[in-house]
Amino acid sequence: MMTFWRPYKSVSDEELMRLVQCREEKAFDELWQRYMPAMQNFFFRRTGGDVYMTEDLTQDLFMQLWNASAQYQTAQKFRPWLFTIAFNLLRNTYRDIDYQAIYATEVLVTTEEALEENTTLQIDNQTLFEALTNEISQLSEPEQLLFDLRFTDELSIKEIAAIFSIPDGTVKSRLHTLILKLRKKLEDYA
């Protein structure tokens, strides 16, 4: 039987996932092309820049996507579902690893990249960034993840709600409380 190539670039993520459920490899390849860079970035930031762990986690994620494709519900949005798998994969990977040490490494890398050439501004930026980083590191792990998903990964409220399996209003409330908490702690830097 001869199959004809379909142009998958214009097909929605959800439709591609339906095709993956039917074991269509080209649909899987298209999802890989669309999401592999973003997921590598997601893992890279959360592993303190560990390239090998990032590659392993990315490969594991897409293997799980392929193997768990039958569990995908066709009415569900694909992107939050993928981030949920990634989040769970990270949580399982770091269950026995000191998360704070890796987060501190990530902050050092980010601090070096964020500083500007002007010495005075550099010192001000560094002081503020260290204070913010310190405050973020003192947040609970769910608060840190919420902060990262919203402000680093730029996921929508609905996508975050799907990942945490909570209502949109709860996400908004938690974000509002988190921002107020950080603003209060950093009001000396205004």
C-alpha cells in the first residue's frame, strides 16, 4: 500500500497528536521539530546548564510522548500536556537530588549573562538580581515552578492550570500572592 506525504507544517498540535496515536512517525517528527528546542531550553534552565542531563531529559520526554500517546485525550490542548509530562519527568529526576544547589548554579549563569557593561549599573543590577534570586530560592518548590512557568517559560494561565490540575482562578490568585510577596521583600530596591 502506498502512502502519500502530508504537509504537516500547517496541522495543529492536537491533530498531530491524534496521528501519533495512530503511530504516524512523520507527525511525531513534526512535533519534535516544533517542541524540541523549547523543551531543551526548559530542561537546560532547570538543570543548571547541564548539557548531558538536558539531552537525556529531552530524549526521555519525547520517548514518553510516543509511548504514552494513547493516554492523550483528543479534546485536551497539547502544549500544557507536554509541559505536564516534562514537569513530572523533572520532579522524578530530582527527587533524590538537591534542587537548591542546581538552582543556585542556574542563578550564577543567569547573573553573568544579565550584567551590563556600566560598572555602577552593573553593581545595582547585581545587587537587585541577587536579592531577587535569594528571595526566589527561599520560595517553596511549587512557588518557584509557578514563577518559572509564568515568567520564564511564558505559559498562559490556562496552560499552567492544566499542568497543576487546578482552576484558572487559583493560578491567578497564587501568582498575585507570589508577586505581592516578592514585591514586599524587595521594596528597598525600588
